[in-house]
Amino acid sequence: MTAPASHTAYRVWQRMPQGWVEFRALGDRSPDEWIARYLESGDGWLPDEARTAITEGFHAGVRMFSDVPFDFAGVSIVLGERPAVSFLCTHVVVTTEDEVADAAALHRLLPLGRFGDDGTAETFTSPDGRVGTVSSGLLSRGGIDSVMTVGEIRLPDAAGTVLIMGMCSDPEQRQELAVLTAFALSMTQYLPEGVEPELPEGARFEAPLDGE
């Protein structure tokens, strides 16, 4: 997927897991074209009621994120014995190396202020050797429990920083959300127009994160 960038000579690119429903960066497709192609994999087995619900939810998400600064925003839907919806939004801050201080210490303190005693911060190493941080904690609003993540990693070549916020409707899937956040952080690139992304060989992540 490709998102618009503020500098016309560059674009933000991100790889997400199969089944990802994107609201913000639809490329050169209209929302109707994007969701029609997405639902092609459900031909022959996806019930009409589910197809309608997914389509309506998709268009609601597109409207909600049509005027926000995020480069990417979308959801991953998990079915089965533990159904859940995981949401991620990505924002790339383009900077020079001397404009950004080390963010690791900040993200280790962030959970304490944002999530309280339950908050944790873990580091991970991307396939190309960069070290990022994912903070997580449990939230309860309106009697509904969920889990939230906040993650960051420097872009390759120190072109800036990738920031991601995630949320999952199932608090028991905290580790899964942390791994998804780390995956998205590592798979985000800031590329000159016309340059295709190069994925690291063997790019994959397994739980748990290699945190301290």
C-alpha cells in the first residue's frame, strides 16, 4: 500500500498482513473499487449479510479517516473462537537525524503515564537491524475493556520516525497486537517516487518480542 507524502518527491509505503482493511491509503482506487477487490476472495462462501456489514463498516472508516494526518489507518479482523478487531494508525514524521533525540527512554516512561502500573514497554529488532519500541497497556472505557499499543522506530537511513498507535477489542490478545504493531513499524518505508520497496530477506516476526 502507498500513502501520500507531504514532499512530492517521496511516498510512504507500508506492508500489512493478508486480510488487512485499509481506510486511508487506497492508492489509485476509489473506495468502491478497493472494497470490491477485497471481497473477491469471499466469492462463493461469504454470506451476503457479512459482505454488507464489511462494506458498510469500510465506508464508515474511510469517511472517518478522510481528513486526518495519518499515512495509514485500518483494521484486521480475526474470526474463530476468539473473534477480535485490531486497529492501527501510522504517522511518519520526516526529520533529520540531529532533530530527533533517542526516543527509547521516552517510550519506556510512556506506559507509566498512559497506562498506569499495568503498562509495559518492549524493544524489538527489525529484520534490517533497527531497534524499535512498543508500549502497551489495558484500557477500560464505558465498561468496555481493550488493549492499546504505542510504537516507534527510526526509518531506514534515519530519514525520520514511524509512529503507530494500535488498539484491539480483546484484551487477551495483547501480545498479538504488540507483534502486529512491531511488524507494521518495520515494514514502513519512506521512498523516492518511482523506487520500489525492498523487503529484507526472511522478513517475519514471531511472538514474543525480544524485549528486555
